[in-house]
Amino acid sequence: MSQLQEIGKRAKQTTQALARASTEAKNQALLLISEALIAEQSAILTANEQDLVNAKEKGISPSVIDRIRLTEARINDISTALQALTTLTDPIGTTLETFTRPNGLKIKKIAVPIGVVGIIYEARPNVTVDAASLCLKTGNAVILRGSSSAIHSNKAIVKVIQQALTDSELPRDSVQLIEDTRRETAEEMFRLNDYLDVLIPRGSKNLIDTVVKKSSVPVLETGAGNCHMYLDESADVEMAIELVINAKTQRPSVCNAIETVILHEDFLHAHGQQLINALKKHGVLLHGDEKAQMVDPSITLASVEDYETEYLDLELAIKTVKSTAEAIAHIHKYGTKHSEAIITNDENQANQFLTEVDAACVYHNASTRFTDGFEFGFGAEIGISTQKLHARGPMGLNALTSTKYLLYGNGQYKH
Amino acid sequence: MSQLQEIGKRAKQTTQALARASTEAKNQALLLISEALIAEQSAILTANEQDLVNAKEKGISPSVIDRIRLTEARINDISTALQALTTLTDPIGTTLETFTRPNGLKIKKIAVPIGVVGIIYEARPNVTVDAASLCLKTGNAVILRGSSSAIHSNKAIVKVIQQALTDSELPRDSVQLIEDTRRETAEEMFRLNDYLDVLIPRGSKNLIDTVVKKSSVPVLETGAGNCHMYLDESADVEMAIELVINAKTQRPSVCNAIETVILHEDFLHAHGQQLINALKKHGVLLHGDEKAQMVDPSITLASVEDYETEYLDLELAIKTVKSTAEAIAHIHKYGTKHSEAIITNDENQANQFLTEVDAACVYHNASTRFTDGFEFGFGAEIGISTQKLHARGPMGLNALTSTKYLLYGNGQYKH
């Protein structure tokens, strides 16, 4: 039995106790972890310092180093988030449906933990606590596999979590870390079907694509967002410009930011220059089609690559269309089914867009930046699913649950 | 572009029209197919005859040949099932949730089609119609990949379906068959992520395991059923024996039949002989542990393999335990998380069993044979999911749906 199988076996052995655990027991464990992270923060920061030194030696980029970095303030935030998690409703045990069959058999569908959740992620050691705590709250065991660049931090954090768990009613092995960060252990994790019920990649598109391609364990895919905002001819101009500016510039590096603005040609001709000026004022580099260039010749010509690209930066493509149908066709071709918006005062155009655009979240007259578990009011977020199965869009605690049918009879064996 | 990619592309091109299609349009298409199958039955039976001749030439087993065989009566049943499907509620467009955020943003979650569904299956040409019709009812495009042993039947059936679709409002390419049944096309289908949203294997454990292991497309897994019935010391003896006989002998070849009966030792000593006699009378071959053998020495000794085996035949293993906890531990070790039952008059034992057993369906005082889409009242069945994600237990039309969030604002970009 390999090291990973041993970890899987230990995780599986905790699932019965975790499924039975009361909401109080789970919340108490989260509070103990919250306290322990503060109490043990010097040990965590020392381990983190070692990761930072190693990262600098390896010439890792400053932005990645910033993701690895922990500070007293960041640990404090992480600890506070754990306390907030205890205030959320526990979905486990909730009755989702009940019905009675003609023969008197009563059928009840309830929410149960998934079982053992695998998380594979990069750099950020805060994901270690975040993922572990969401799994504990929902009665799932978790197997964490972070990157080598944060291994000292992750080991220190999981040590603190496991110590806190020994003081709780939950099993210590509810949270385990794969300490061997060689590629081989990731590959083995992808095929750990005997022990893992689901695998969730958190990080770059490259990581997610690799996991989707190679994993035989079911994957919860949190994909990229090549999001669009379509300004219809009847859009309120001031609202439209405010929303484009917000959706592009408030935080360009996130998946719910827009990457292309689609303009109805009448909007372009009437208000295009005003929009372009506002975007330029916010430092946005623009790539447009020929019609947009005619309005403002300083715009570079957009290529197919521009429409395909998730810039994740202060960069935006412009596409001009003659109709809502053409806007929808562009989105169908280039979108990643994440978040799409129409800005219009015409209800018919809005309805067509909301009905026909195939995406996790489709907006009328609002910014795409609301595609977020916290903005939805879930109080927690596992990620934003761009796949069609199990969960789509922002995933809160419910996404970490499965279901179970309970059937109550009095001797039934006939219809 | 390969032939399969062409098929995938054509399927994807139908998804917008299918998502828009009204319930009436979908039902009309189903009725047209229902009629066409009867009108064209001689062509279908001729093609089927060719499959049967080929199968006999290849020395394929009589039971598989029976699965390939179509008759007028069987086509009639298939046609009638299509009519029944039109009477079911269309889940597409249903509002599942609505909530309003403090900033006035209204969020609505609705049911939408998954998109393109791949079905990979064996022998039975009736699956061709069954799978296609369930997908059409839920606005999904379907790509079918049957086995070479039924290829002539499948081609004839899909020709009839596509002809009927050209007379309907739905696109002809909503239903397509992969006619090339070489192993390579299956392997390519497993990696057709650009066009397939989900892949559903229907058939043997071997087929399902291969798909789960090799597919990078998300899989809806319909697994094997190593199901148990536990007779607690307080069980009503007559009820317990009736339920064991039903769950084992009514149709031994199905996944919701039981493979092991677990007896509390007090039940064994008081009523074991009566149970064993009843099972023998029904021709059931018994394998038991030593305690069971002491009650009836004619029982062969059960090995670990017996407890692991899904007999799918008139064969049953017996395990004796001292407590409900021990019964649960046995199920945890050998069960496939399909259907598990406790027969008891003690509510505490029942609650413990229902809470702690991890399976899609957990029963108190009823036969496991009710784990079935039709028995649940769904009116249709895609299969019985033994996985934890998306759907668990009997899957009706809802399992072929995804969700989409619609967000209605009036300019919101702040919390």
C-alpha cells in the first residue's frame, strides 16, 4: 500500500464519524482551529519564512511570492473567517424532499456529506485552512495536496489543525496533507477512486485542465471566465458605462471580470467614444474590430486571439454587432459559460439574452462581478463551477454535499 | 477534424435550438418518433435480423442474443413508452430558487438542459430509443455509441428517429449515432470534452469501470449493487422472510436485488432455520459463516469472495453479527453504496442504520427492489447512480438537467 493509499484509507475511516458529527461538534472544531492558528502563529510564520527564502532563491516571481506570504494580519483574517463559518447553517441532514408512494412507502431525500474530498492547489497556504474548514463544516474528510513552494507553511498549518482536532470530537485524520509534492503523487491522486469521492482543483487554468484531463476521480471544475458585457442600443448610457468600468477595472485579475464588451452598432455610433474615453481614463488597453477603430483610430485591431483571451488585466476587446442574436452567437463561440451580461432597457432583448445564453450566470443590467459565493450570500465559496454537473456557478457549502434516500416501510415489497 | 468531432460539432450546434424548444415541440417530436417506429418496424426488424444472424455466426451467447433481439411486441412497447414520456412534467425552465440581495439584485436559479449527452452502451437496441427520448424530453442533444453486435438495428432505429425529427420542430442532429464501433472511437469519445458535457455508460460493470477510468468527460456512473438486508433480533419474522425472499428471488439479475443477508445472532438462533428453509424452497444456493452452518450444516462456508460478489443469480451469502453496529461495519466494508435495508421493530436500531449506512437508498422494513426510477414515481429512469456527485440513487429526468442563474438588476455594481 502506497503512502497515498494509506492517507486515503485513514481519510475513509473518518467518514462515518464525520457524517454522524453534530453541527455543534463541527463548529467547536472550527473554533478550536481558529484559536490554534493564532496561538501557533509564530511557528506558522517561521515555516512560511522558509518557503519565502526558498522561493526567492529559486527566482520565483514577486506576484507568486506574495501569494505564498503569510503575515500576522493574514493569519488573523484566516482565523476570523473560521469563526464566521461557524455562523452558517449546516446543510447536512436537511430534508430536501419527501413523498409517499401508493403502497405507503415513505421516501425522504436528505443532504449528506460527500465523503472524502481531495483538494489540489497551488502556492497560497491560506487555501489549506479554507478548504479544510469548508470540508469539516460539511462533514467531509479532506486530503490536501498543495505545491512544493508552500510545503513548509502547509505542513505547519496542518499540524496546527490536526492538533486542534485531537482536542475536538472530530477525528484527527479528517484533515490530511500529502507532504510528498512530486508530480507522481498528483498523478496517483488523480486515480485514487477507491478513497476519493471528488477532486477539486484550485488554481491556474493549466492546473485545472490537467486535473480534468487526467483524473478518473470525479472533478468539480472551476474554470476560466472569458466573460462578456453586451450593450444593446436601448441601454441606459450612464449605467452601461458604469457597469463596463466596474466589470473590467474593479479587479481585473479575477474570473468574473469582463474581457470583451460587445456593442450594438447604434450604441457604438451614439456613445462609443464616451465609453472608450472612460475606459482609457481607467488605463484600459483596447482592442477593437474595424467599426470600433472607425470611432477611435487609436484602438488596435482585435484578432481572434483577443476574443479568445482571458486577459485578467486592464485590457479589453471590443466587438460590434447588429443584433442581440449576433451578440449571443459571439458569446456562444468565445465564451467559457461563466458570466455574461446584457445592458438594455428593452425587455424582449433581455429575455432573449437570458434565455439563449448558455452560462452559469446571465445578467440583465448588473455587473458580472457578482458571480461570487459571498456576493450571492452563501457566506462561503468553494469556487465557481463552469461545468454542467452537480453544481454550476458560485459553489457554497451545498456544493460539498451529496444526497441519500431514506425509505420507511412496513413490509412493502409490491408496488 | 475527425468523424467524431464532426458529430460533436453538429450536436453542439443543436443545443441552442433544443434549449429554446417548448415542451409541446419536444412532446410532438417524441410522438412522431413513436409513430415512425411502428410505421417503419419492418425495416427495423430486417436490420435486427442481420444482427441476429451475425451474432449466431460469431457464437454469441443466447442471453446476449436475446438482448439484441427486437420483435413486433418489443417495438410496440418501445413506441408506447415514448407516448408515456410525453405525459411527464418537463423539468426545463422550472424555477428552483429565487432570492434578492440587499442591493436589490434578484437572483433566480432555473433548470436548463445539460447540453450534449454521450451514451455508451452494449447490445440492447432498445437503449437507443430510450436514451434518445429521455435526452430529447429534457432538451439535450445526444450522441449514441452502441456495440457492433447491434449496429444494424441501431442504424435503422436512428434513421427512423432522424427522419421523424425532420418532420418536427427539433433539429435532425439532436440524435446522432457513432456508426464506427471500433474501440478507437470509444477512446476518442472519452476525451471529447469540447463537445460532450457528460458521458453515461449503460451496461456491464466492465464497461462502466472502463469509462470511469478513461474518460476525461464527466461521467454519470451507474454502478453495481452489492446490496444487503439486515434482520435485527426484533424483526417481525414473517415480514423479514417475505422481504428477503422478494429482494433475492423476484429478479435476481438486477442491481437492487440483495446478495447478502446479515442476521443478528438471536434472529439466527430463533428463526434462522425457517428463513433458510424458505430460501431453499425458492432454489437459492446459500453460503454462510460458521454460525449459519451450525444451524444448517448443508450451507457451504462463505469466503471473503462471497461477501464481495454481486451474484446476480439465485445465490446468497449469510453473515451473522452481534449488533447493528457490526452489521453496518460489514456493509461499510463490502457494500457498493447502492441499496441497504434493515428489518426491525426497534426504532433506535432503525435510526442508527439509516443514519450511519452510506448508500444511495437505505430502507427500513421494505424490499431493496424499490430502488428504481419507476418505483420512485419518476416515470422514467436514466439509471441508478452510485456516485456522490450530481445525482444519487434512481435518476429521473431531473438528472439530465443542469442549472443556470439569472440575475436581474437595475445598474448594480456595489454590494
